[in-house]
Amino acid sequence: MLEESRQALSMSPGQTFCDCTLGGAGHALAIAEDIAPGGLLIGIDQDDTSITEALLRVSQTQLQIQHEILKGNFRKLDELLLKARVPGIDGILFDLGVSSPQIDQPNRGFAYSQDAPLDMRMDPGNQNKTAAEIINTSNEKDLARILRVYGEEQWAPRIASRIVKSRQIQPVETTEQLAALIKEAIPASQRRVGGNPAKRSFQALRIAVNEELAALEEGLEAAIRWLNPGGRIVVISYHSLEDRIVKQIFAEAARHCVCPEGQPVCTCAHQPILTSVSKKAQLPTSKEIECNPRSASAKLRFAVKVDSATSGFAGRAG
């Protein structure tokens, strides 16, 4: 959803743009065209391979911009932007989920279609917990909860039970082993609908390994603080749990009144932080889905930081 992101960000020459999920810098370099000449591009990613690729691509650009590429998790956005020594950001992008290059590297263990060690760490050098550790050490109840909550898997109890029984004989250490156990646990009639039966469970484990939902909350709250007045934030999410967090945080930051419900007259004098929050999530076009099937579940939301010089108070009236 590149063009939708550029339109929502509405960047101008000389502004500062931060891509919190840099990847191979595809989105970043396209949006960098809008801040040239004289702009500053800040790219953040926790994956070493992505950082290497992004540095190469950014260094080869002919755009008249400055750039700062930083390694780290966006949940540490405060620390990373302090390192970049910028007073504020005019546009921030989060393109969530696992990038295609990560999925396509078999040794990373993200894909259920390729046999590999059950890893799923986005930053192996700074993370100890792997998917194999969760699978082989969690009790059955906790494992079912992870699959149900993070993967929205209706067969979570059956899958957890099957895994626990199997690991008593031998540890579950590869993606192929896990995918086979998931398939065995799901009724045959249900395996034929909704794509690969392992999809939701693998998603759940990836989220758990990388603590993605907690990181998203922390990253979004920090990003909103760093936005300059009138600055814009765009988030592209890929499943309902992420989208729900984005929607809730944007809505909370856009509240005009925090008085108790039922109080007839507003007395809180609360000022919203965000305005112009997108009412509905934007979806990818059918053309984009055709070219990139992985974009089918994408949802884009954006918001604008309140300009304190022009904002007014619009609390609840009687």
C-alpha cells in the first residue's frame, strides 16, 4: 500500500521522515522522494539482513537527502530517536508483520512450507527465546492460550494437546514437525478451508516469540510523542489484533473529553493529541492483491498530530 501511505503521510521537501519498519527500504526510498531536496530519512529495523540491504540501497540513491539508519526494535523508539538527535518527526510509518525476505529465508523458521529449525526470532543476536522453546516448555493451557489469542485459532486446545503428547516422545524442533502436528490435530473437514492449517498457529508463535503486540503499543505511544504539530503517522497492519491496538491507541489520543461517563458538563479541560484520525481502515486494491497476495490482509490507518496553535477545545457540553 505504498501510494496510499504516501498520500496519507503527505510529506514535503525538507521534512523529516521515519520508517520504523525499514526492511529493504522500498517504502522509505519512495517516500524519500517527497522530502527531497533537503529532507532527513531515518530508518529503523532490528534485522541485520534488512539493515545491510537498506544501507546499500539508500547509499546508492541520487536524492538530495540526509539519512540515518538505526538498528533496533521500534519499541525502543525514544532511545533510537535520541541517538539520531532530531527534535521531532514530520511523518512516521509502521509497516507491521514479517517482511517477505524474512519469510523466504528457510533457516529463520517463519514459514510452515519450508523445513527449518523452529526459531522465528526477528533479531537472533539480541533474543534468546525461540519458537521451539515455547513449544517444548509451555504447559498445555498456556500453549492453547497463545494459539487462541495471538492466532485466533479455534482448534487451539486440540493443537496444544497434540503437541504436548508428541513432545513427551521427542522434542518438536522443526517447522515440518510442528506443521504436521497441527494438521493432525485439526479435523479433516476443516483442513480444506482457509488456506494452510498451520498458518494461524505459526502467526501466533511469531507474535509470542517477538512480543509484537506489546512492542506495537510502546512504539505507537512513543511515535505519537515524537510527531511534530501537524505531523502524520501511518500504520499498516496485517491481522485484527494489530489493527485493534492501532485503532484503540489512535482513538484514545484523539479524545476531547475524559470526564466520567454521564457527567452533563465537561470539566476536564482535556486536549486531544491526535486529530483527523481515519474513520475506517483503508484496504489494498484488487490490483495490488493480484500482484502481491501477501497484501490481502493489510489495513492502513493514519492520524495527524494536533497543531497546538490552531487547535480548540471541544469537550462535552450539556
